[in-house]
Amino acid sequence: MRVSIDTWPGGANPNEDWVAGTSTLAIVLDGLSTAGLPTGCRHGVPWYVAQLGGQLVAALAEPERPLAGALADALERVAGLHPECDLSNPGTPSATVAILRQRHGELDHLVLADSPIVFDGPHGYSVITDLRVDDVLPEMRAEVERHETHTPGHRDALQGLVLAQRQIRNTPDGYWVASADPEAAEHATTGTTPLKEANSAAVMSDGVSRLVTEYQMATWSDVFETLRAGGPTDLINHVRKVEATDPTGRRWPRYKSGDDASIAFCQW
């Protein structure tokens, strides 16, 4: 498996995404925004995703290990790296997880939250994602989207949404992400695809996939054509050019003018 990767921050703040690729693995983590609210952790989201990513790569060094089990072990190990922080705080650093692994002529996948894996197969494109977050607090999300980005109203509405999301995050009434509790791994979407059914695949954060799903300025066919021609860098650059035409979110209401964007493009 040949994996090419790139990741760009969404603006002036540190990048809260993390991406890695090896000859058998592609991993993308998308750290959840804190919206400027306290987390109970002195390290921050960039530290968290870097630690979780490294622990995942180590946990998956054994190729037969189930992906969910490896994620649970990585979550436990990262929690053990900062016991002095308040890991019971509902805002403790957390992230989405998307993993693709090649093993014995098959592709194992794990998706936790809304960082998708997209397969380019002989019969078209298939998307694996977890959109449970879209089913909760729709009125509060609509209130955020009612305001242009970089305005006081947008900031206040976003903070209110994040506070409300924290209360139902990693609960049966909400949605699941990687955080301090290894139990979250049990709620990931997992499965296997025969290698012959994938010409290529893209593992990405939603800062990239929104080009298709939210902005509707490209199809998956367009995305893979760009990836084959210019790789992840060209695709993320295209996302940024699209976003630059709508810097305050009037055409495409969103949480930020530009989100952190990461992609691992896998070819065989």
C-alpha cells in the first residue's frame, strides 16, 4: 500500500488534526474544537491527537489485532500519560478516528465520528462515516449557522453548542468520540473490504470531505481525480480556494471559516 499524506491548519491556530501513513496503515484524527472553553487538561488538543496517533501506530504493530481493541488500548495509554489532568471533565480533549489497514488481501476499517473513509471501487464510490453527531441538538446547530463567522453572535452560539454537546458526548443519548474512556472504542464502526474491491481509498477529516458533502463543489470522482493528479496537497489547496470565496460563511454556514484539513490517500 502506498500512502501519501498532508495536513493543513484551518487558520492561525495550531493544527488539531493528525495524520499518518505506513505500508499497511492510514490514520486520521480530527481533534474536537474547544471553542475557547476550559477542558480540565493543561496539554491541549494538538498534544492529545499526537499522543493518540502515536499510541495507535504502536498498538497496531501486531497486524492481527482488532482495530477496536487497539483503539481502546491506545485511549487507556494516553489517559495514563496525563493523570494529573481532570479527565472526568466533559470537555477533556477528544477526537474523531478513522483507520484503514491492509491485511491478507483485505482492508480493515474503523470509523469513530465524522472523519470518513471513501473507497474508489470498480462499481463506484462508497463512503464509511459516523454521523450520529448530526442527530443531536439540531436547533443549537442551526443557531450557530445563523450567524456569520467571526462575529460575537457566532462565538456565543458556538460556545453554547459545544457546552451542550459535552453533556451528551460519549453517552447513549449522544454520540461517541475518542476521549479518556476506552469504552468509546466499542461504539466505532468497523468492517472489512476485499482489496480487489478498492482501486484506491481516501481517509480524511471533515475539513476535506465537506468539499463534497457540505459545499457540494465537487463529486467524489472529482476528489479522486485531483488526488491521482496532484495528491493530498492539491486537494486541500482546492478546499481552501473554495472557502476563500465565502470567508464569513454566508453561502456555506459553518463553525469556522476554514477547518483543519487532513487526508491520507491510499493506492495499490
